[in-house]
Amino acid sequence: MTIQTRVIPATADACPTLADDLLYGAEAIAIFVFGSVSHRRKVYYYASDAKVRMPVFRIGNVICARKSKLIAWIEAQEGDL
């Protein structure tokens, strides 16, 4: 007997998961936003001390972010120019 753990959508469209949108850890966020893990400290700065804070949250002690929220945040920064 097999148990299905995911609900199949009513339409033929693929059902996106939250995991597809989640960045787990400052390293993953740095790679997504800045293109390199060497910018990890910038993530911590923009998450806590910057004038315009990066939209992040914590799962335990690990800093996390949603890709969609980061893209919207960057687009909002572009609009302020």
C-alpha cells in the first residue's frame, strides 16, 4: 500500500512548493542576491543594521528568505532611485 503525501492539483498545472521559493542560510541568500558566498556578511548587515532592511526571517538560528520577497524588495529599491 502506498500513501500519497502531496495533493494533486485540480488542473494540469504543476503545484509549486514552498521549498522552491525558500533560501535557507546566509550563504544561499548571498549567492542568490550577490552572486557569491563571499558576500555573506552583507546579508547579515542588510538583515539587521541597514537603513532599508532585507526581508528575512529565522528558522531557529538560521537566517532564511523567500526568493519572491527578495526580488520584490530589490525592485522596490530600484523604484527609489
